[in-house]
Amino acid sequence: MELKSITIRNYRALQDVHLRDIPSFMVLVGANGTGKSTLFDVFGFLRDALTGNVRQALDARGRFPEVVTRGHETEPILVELQVVMPIADLSRLVTYHLEIGVEQGRPVVLREFLRYKRGRYGAPYYFLDFQRGSGFAINNEEDFHKPDEDLDREEQVLESADILAIKGLGQFQRFKAASALRQLLENWHVSDFHISAARGRKEATGVMEHLSETGENLPRVAQYLYESHRDVFDEILKRMRQRVPGISGVEPELTQDGYLILRFRDGTFKTPFLDRYVSDGTIKMFAYLVLLHDPKPHPLLCIEEPENQLYPTLMSELAEEFRNYSHRGGQVMVSTHSPDLLNAARLEEVFWLVKSSGVSQILRASDDLQIKQYMEQGDKMGYLWKQGFFAGANPA
């Protein structure tokens, strides 16, 4: 699955944004407050709305009046995705459209539809279309040989108008596209890593197959990789030794009272250290390597400012780790203020945000002829950014 484009309207500073041809690895730069975090929060909002409902996702962000763009309170919030995904063993471009408004003081899904072309030609067909909690879905969409009028249209009424149709229908395999899209959204990972959450002893039971958003289950994931994917764990240790001087190993350990801890081994000492005694950068690098070497990559991975606590010279290697992750099937979006990370980015991977009168727009580096010419002559992206060639990207 691959996210090809996203349209956002009236979501905070993103009043009217349309990103096309999204690369597998995308780097976002811009001054503080221009909307980098807001873009990532759109993905988190969709996942939260799917996990719970739209009202809960809005409440967690201050409710509808705090989420909708200032001055556009009477207009709906709109998010539209175009995703390439396999359906009936064929790769298809699926459009998912979601509009959210408020009626009688309550958030409502005004319109939600999912469509794609049944064949190579013709208009996209609506396989799911709901308004205010009721609508229809096609339950035999794989019968591509049948004419449109012979498809089975199943009418549905949701429990509430603030529930996403793909949440309920996506549980059933007969609704192929809805089920595939639900899995995509559920497996998005918007990192909110906290070093303090990753440190210390942890319960031995809980989620261990994937690193959590905050990283609090890092010891469990390390133990899982050590026991179930030893080749992956050994590769992580190899890269740790290359990037963190003195670190020769990392050992998950089950304590006598049933908790998990991480011990970091320094080659000059016989006894490994508890994670509380190693640097923030060491913990963060280990967590990133665990995340980026996940045996089952997330379809979309969003990380804000990965350069914090890490040595600048590590940025080029970290950028390559992100790119390798995207080649394994998980798209990566990274926001940064690091010229070193930007220097490792390619022209087609870089975007920047500009904010004017409270509204942000997203520009593509490859569309700027001057930046493109300088890059063709061998300049580095980070140097161009520091020299002010990204118009409006730096604080005034």
C-alpha cells in the first residue's frame, strides 16, 4: 500500500493543502508553527477516529472549534486520501473521502465515500458511500466481470453519525476495499517518542511486536526481536556498534520480580549498565533502530525532529535508514530542523512549509528552478536552506 496524495481543508493551519505524488521518503522543513506537526496530526486524527469515533478524536484535540481553521468554522473539515492498494490481486488507486461538520452541537460525518475504477477505463465506482450515519456498501466488489447494475448494494445504518463507516464495515472481508483501508489506517505510526518513557523497568507482558508511539515498550520489543528475530536483533547491534562509540551490546533482561530491563554493554567494562546510566542519544538511537528494523514495517511512519539528542554526523546514516525502511514497504515522513539531515536528502524528497495570515502552504523543492539548478551543480540541500533559498521557510 502506498499513499499517493492527500487533500486537507480546514484542519487548523492547513486550510487548503493538496500534496500529490508523495515520495516514499519525505522530508519536511519550516519554521516553528508553520504546520509540520499539524500535517502529522491529520494522520493521527484519522487513526484515532477509526479506533474510537470522530467525537473522541476531536475532543482529544480541543473539540471541533479548536481544530477547524480560524474563520472557517461554518465549513466542514475535509480529508481525502488516494492510496494504491491491492484488491483482487490487482493494484488499484483508491480514493477515500471524509467530511466532518457539526450539527446541533454534535460532530457528524457529513460524507464518507470510497471509490476506485473497476477497469482500466471509465469513471471511478463508489463502493462505499455514507452520509450522516447511513448509506451503502458493495459486498461483491471482486466480481469485476459483472456489470455495475449487478453488483450487490447493501444498505447500512451506523449506530451513530460520528462513527466512520470503514470502522464497522472494515471488519468484514466481503467489503474488500474498506477492510484494506481500515488495516492501513490502523497500522499508521505517528511517533511521539519520549526517552523518559523508554527508560526503566517495564512489565514483561503487553504489546511487543511493534514499538509504541512513546517507546515505553522498548524492552519488550527488544526481547521479542532477540527471541523471535535474532538476525534482526543482531543487525541492530551491529549498527549500534558502528554509531555509538563504546557500545558493544544491548541485553534485554528479565528480573527476578518479573520485570524487563535493558542493559547496555560497554566494551571497557565487564558489567553492563542499566539504561538509566546511558546517554539520551544512545537510548534514542537504539529505539530508532528497533523501529526501523521492524520485521513488519508500518505502511506509514511519521517522525518529528529525529535529530534531537543525536550527534549531527549521524544524520546522513539515519536518513539512509529511513530510506531503506521506505524501500521495504513503509512510507516515511520526517520533519526536521537539521541541515545535516537535509544534506542527505534528495531533491524530490524535500518539501517546505510557509505560513501567511494564519494559513500554511506546502511547497516542493523540485518545483523551485533555482534550488533544482544548484542541486544539479552539486550543492547540498541543507546548505541551501541555511543560506535562505527556501523562501519563507525560516523565521523572519
